[in-house]
Amino acid sequence: MHCTRTVPPNTDGHYRNHCPYCLWSLHVDEVPGDRASTCRQAMAPIGLVEKSGKGWQVVHRCTACGHHQPNRLVRDGESPDDLDLVLDLPWL
């Protein structure tokens, strides 16, 4: 939605929920994995957090409603997240 590139499937055994090229996401969940949100608007990457057992996560904020959601980074597989973009994000 943001950079318009095709988001490849994740190959590291987890689901991908953001673009590896620009780190933007789409507001589809209210609770991770529920796909219950009716908002469906773009979510901007606003920072990083570290969660026990999940490692670094990108925090996204919905550009329409302000909902915040952390999402696991994709560091392995055929199309990992752009590490330069990740490292440019502030720690929250």
C-alpha cells in the first residue's frame, strides 16, 4: 500500500504482516491474527521494541485511527526486512 511493491511470502516459518522494503503494514487485526479490523488503512512503522521470546519488533501506528501494533521482524528466509530501515527506527 505504501511503496506499491509486491510483498513476497515469508519463508522463515512465520507469517509476514508488513512490507520488507518499506516496513509499512495494513491495519487488518485488532488483536494479532484475528483479522477483525474494519479499518484496513496503512500503518506506518514508528519504532522498535524488544519482546522476550519474540526479539525485535517493529511498532506500527495506523494512519487513520491511531491503533498501535508490534510486529515481528523477518530476519531470515528469502526476503528479510531491510535492516537499514529497521536500524533507522527509534527505540520505543
